[in-house]
Amino acid sequence: MRRPIRFIGIVIFLAIAAASFGVGAAGGDKVSCADCHDELATKLAATAHGLTQRGAPTCQTCHGEGKGHMENGDKSLINRPAGARGEALCRSCHANISGRILTAEAVHPAASVNCFDCHSIHSGDAAHRLLRGGKPDALCARCHAAQAAEFHRPYGHRLEASGVQCVSCHNPHAGTGKDSLNLDRSGQGPCVNCHAEKRGPFVFAHVGGVTGDCMSCHESHASNNPRALKRPRIDQLCLECHSPITGGTLGSQPPSTHNLLSARYRNCTVCHVAVHGSNTSARLLK
């Protein structure tokens, strides 16, 4: 009997919340917007905005005073936020939420993508931050089709199946490229949040952000090569940095001293096993 009782309680709560979305009328009576917009108000009551207990927004917060609209039904008498103007309205409440509001340098506003392009205020999924269409990966793929296709490569991350989402690594409210990455408190990128054994610090670091980072060797989303490497052959990957020739790569790090014409030296990690860093060997031998 507990489940039916709980269900009834939720229904009553949503009904009360929906009725709270109202405006003041003449004589001090409270006339609810839900009197006409009952279905919309019920959906809104189940969102993050409707479930907020302290400082909860009402219809007036976003649409302005609606008394005139109620009296004659003129839609022009209410504010209908959209685009950059709507984004400014969102900022008025969300500006102090660190990392959760678009900054002036953010990539999305620069591309004319605003809050309402990604979020549905009245009917968005409360579990997924009011996103249009629910899950963030499907929403991101609408614009980032090329990146979404990369996840179908055979080696690398698997969205949903592995629990990794676009927002696990990227902050959609930040800048572009590396500026969009979620950094931890030490300033390291999102890779080490899952691959903690690669975090370090090591006495003898390999890359560690000094001469490169994880993306110097790995494809971020997925790859056609095992271990999501950028190259099919290990020696080709290593020689991008460990070569006496300085080109458009990170080289020249300590160059290879082996004769790489010999096949025995073409799989560098047979000997240099501690490729992410070592506490005992400067040559990353162990």
C-alpha cells in the first residue's frame, strides 16, 4: 500500500505547486496562471524550477506582471523571453552558479546558440537539467555530428554503456577547445577523473602537461587504433616527439638512440613500459 500512497502524495504536491504559479489580481486575490494554462503549469511544477523550495521562480519572474493579459487575453502584454534577451533573463538568477552559466567568452553564445536552444524551461527533464530531448549526448549530437560519429570507432569511449557523457569531459557553458574541458582542482584534465592510475605525480613524468598531454598520444573520443592511439604503430607515435628532427610536433625530446630500421626496436613499450610516468626510471623502463 505504500506505493499508491506515495503516488497520491506526489500528485497532491504537483497540484499545489502548479497552483502556486499565479499573479496578484485586484482586491488582493491571487489568480493562478494555471486557471488557463493548467497543463503547462503542471509540467513546470515537475521541473527543477517548480521543485525549488527557496527562491522559486513564478510565472511573473520570466513573463512579467500578467494582470492585463488575464483581463483581455492580449499575448503582447506578457514578456516572452527568447534568444539573447532570454539569455540575459536566465543570467539574472543563474549568474552566481559557478560553471553553470554562459560567460561572455563562451563558445555557444558566439555561435548564436542561447539557453533556450538547449533547455526547455516548461517541460524539460528535471533529471537532465531541463534539456530538450532529455539526455545531453543526443542534444550535443544535433550540432556536433562529426564528434558524435567518432564514438562509433572500434576503440575508445562508449557513450551511455560506459557511463561517460559529453558533459563528463566538457563544460557546455565554457569556451572552445581545451577551454571547454572540466579541470580538477589540481588543474589536470578530465582524463584522470576515470583513469586515476595515470594521474601521478610521478618522479619521472612523461608528458604531464609539460611537453604534452593525454591527447598527444590518444584520440579523445575514440580511434581506429587499439588503446585509442593516434597512430597504428607505436614507434611512429613515439617518433613524433623523440626524433632529432624538430617539425610541427613536440620534438625534439630525448631522441631515440636505437636503430629503428631493426624491427626489434619498433615496439617501444616492450622496454619502456611506464609510458605514463615512473617513480624509479628516468627512461620509463619500469
